[in-house]
Amino acid sequence: MEYILIGKIVNTHGIKGELRIKSNFLMKDKVFKKGFALYIGEGYVKEVINSYRVHKDYDMVTFEGYDNINQVLNYLKMNVYVKKDDIKLEEDEYILEELVGYEVIENGEKLGKVGDIVYNGSNILLYIEAVKNFYIPNNANFIKKVKKNEKIIEVENAKGLIL
């Protein structure tokens, strides 16, 4: 079973068991909804969302069966995951975190592999591990095609980013 990290529980909110999650996950509309299962911590404890709302920069959730802050305190500072198979993707959609390990190719030449995804506030960058490591912005100026079955990302104009 493949789990995808989507955020971290950073605090509680109020006294009725609501949790504050900090998340950069791009497909929030597919996972943060009533009835969707989240998996908490290293043990991947399954919890089902009872309610969801956005508050400031946080995703606020309550879980089914919890109505008191004391019931959820043990989840503080834990990572939040989803099962990859639970996310319903269109044919051309992909989860950004899936790209780690994909080969990066420009005009048939291998430039390296995606080592990490970096959220720097204004941009999302793919960290490319190569002879000289570099970053590629996650946008259409550079990313031309993602071939999920082959684990390949076709890019253009990326060679100019290698220092």
C-alpha cells in the first residue's frame, strides 16, 4: 500500500476535537472532504473526516467519533497521509509527490532524477539529482509531459538551469 504525505497536524482548534493541519498538497479538493479517510502518524491510523473547512492558512478537520479535544491530543505534531489509490485521478493528472524518482529527459538526454519536491512559498520546484544538482520550476515553461507508466518527465529549457 502506498501512502502519500499530505500535511502535518500542527495544533487543535477549540474544544470539540477540531485539528489544524498545515498542508501544501495541491489536490486538497480530492482528499479534504467528509467521508474521506486520512492516515495519521507512523502507524497510519485510519480516521475518517467528519467535517472540513479552511481557516487562515490551515485545513481544519474533525474526525468521525471524536467530539472532544482530549480525544485528539495524541495526534498533535503527527504527519497526515492518504492512500494513493483513494485519490481519483483523471488520465492526465498526477500527484506531484509521485514524481520523486522519475527520470528527467530533455531532447532524449537524461538530465537526472527527481530527488524531492520543494515548496518555497511562491513556486514549487523539482529538485533534480544529477552530476550537478539543480531545480526545475513546476510549470509549463519547463515541464512538457509526464509519462506515469514510464516514470519519465520530459522537459525543455532545463539545461539552462544547471549552474
